[in-house]
Amino acid sequence: MPTIADDATGSGMRYAGKITDWNDDRGFGFVTPNGGGERAFVHVKAFVRARRRPVAGDTIVYEAARDAKGRLNASRIELAADRLARKTVESRRTQSHRAGRARSLAGMAALVTLVLAWAVGSIPAIVPLVYGAMSLLAILAYGNDKTSAEKGRWRTPERTLHLIGLLGGWPGAMIAQQMFRHKSSKAEFQLIFWLTVFANCGALAWLLAGDGAGLLDRLVSG
């Protein structure tokens, strides 16, 4: 009997086939496995996560086992379309979670890099101090905005979040977006956010080299 990939739960072998001889009034029929083989009894109560009632000709995914009388019954049945939709959603969630973790780690790495650069004398202490303070402010702002969204209170304007990131809080914003699952999937927000990151990094590079270095020295000295 042809099989498909085991379910993520690892609970048993999964088969694919089409429903035949379906009696909707009585809620049962049979499934003929793809590629041939013994058909199994199908009951409407054996369906899980079904978004509609099955009809003859539907492709389903199921497990098969024999009852006490030796009859083959289908269990843990899903409509193939429902299963595909569920797998797609799960895959997107996994990808989003991985991207969020990478974003959070990148924010932490940025802060650590600035501290190490100061420790070896490559940059003045004010740089990691500013980025650290602004990152903390970003985390507080994102956290407050997420709580406000959940409770229907006054929200923090997106331009304020972007301004905090532009002024050096973007590492903390990256951490907060993953920590609070907030603003990480809004495409328009992310586009502007990354523009502020690149703008800030460009400004920092200018301050640490060339004409900007003199300006930074004057700001640090007084």
C-alpha cells in the first residue's frame, strides 16, 4: 500500500487514497488507496481538523488498522487539502521562528561587537553606551506597544519606534521583535526598519572614519 511522509507526531504510518461509496446521510464510506490495495472503512467521526464534510472522490490521508473482526478501518483521517494547508501554515511558522531567532541573535551580536570594539580601543566608550541605552529603550517601547495592542490602549506610533532604531536602538529592536513577537511580520514596517538600520550603520561608519572622526572626538571631549 502506498504511503506518504509520516505525520510530525510520529504516531503511525500515513496513507493516501480516495473516498468511494460515500453515504453522507449515514456518514460512512470507503477509501481506496492510491496505487491500489485493500480499501478501508471510513467514518465521518474519524476525521480530524476537517473544515467541511467529506464527499465521494475526496483525497484523504489516514492511518489504517484492523478491528477485532479483521476489518480494515481508517483512522485519524484528514482531507488532503486540509493537511496541505496545515503543513503550509506550520512551515511558515517554523520559518518565521527561525528568522526571528536569527534577528534576535544578530541584535545581541551587534551589541557585543560594540562592547568588544570599545574594549580593544577601536571606538570610544560613548558608542556602546548610546547603543546600549537606546536598545534598552527600544525593548521597553516594543514591549509597551505590544501590551497596549493586546489591551486596546493607546499605541506607540511606529515613527517613534523607527526613530529609536535610527538613533542606535536597532539592536534592541531586533531583540524585542522576537521577544514580544511584535512587528516582525509586518512587511511595510520591516522595510522602513531595515532602512533605519542601514542609515544608522552608515552614519556610525562616517563618525568613526574620515571627517566624522573629528566630529565624534569633539563630541566626546566636550
